[in-house]
Amino acid sequence: MTDAISQYIEALDQQWQQEICQELRKLLHEADPDITETIKWHAPFFDHNGQVCSMSTAKEFVRLVFMKGAQLPPSRLFAKDSQDKMLRTIKIEQGQMVPAQEIIGLVREAVKLNK
């Protein structure tokens, strides 16, 4: 895990956003111990043989974006309002449980797409 991602999370204004980002980061590494982290376009990106996903925040939610999401199996977690042809987004709001096992499964599938 990189200091840059830790600093990004610590700098978030809302404690609940920090907690969700920390949980997502932990799940990403649990799903793929070889996943790497970097900051691109002012947000954390997670890579393994190419981009897997990114994480960012908005006022009302934390966003986990899968770069090749359209190639992943359908999931109830993907936001319905996305108009993007490639990306798929999961939005987690304050007080919402992080669906750990489903996210781990999606990350593992996303990593397979880069092989």
C-alpha cells in the first residue's frame, strides 16, 4: 500500500468517506494481493496488468469505478444512472454497508480481464 493513497484517504473531509475508502482499499488488496496503487487524475487507481478500478468521492457517496466494467458480469451494485459504454460504477452512501464479498468477486473478475 502506498503513502499517496493513505494521504488521499486521510485528507477526505468526511469521516464516513474515509472509513468506506479504507474498507474498499482493504477489499481490493484482499481480492488481489498483487494489485498496485497509484494516484492518477487526483484519485486512487488500482492496477494489475492494466487499470482495474478507481476510487473517488462525491458529496453524498464514495464511488468505485471499474474500467472494463461493461465486460464484467451484471451486478445489482452497478449504478443505474451510468451512461458510459465501458465503465461501471458502484456508489456507496453514508451508513450503507460495503458489500464485501460482491466487491471482492467483481475485483477478481476485473483482474482476469487484464490477463
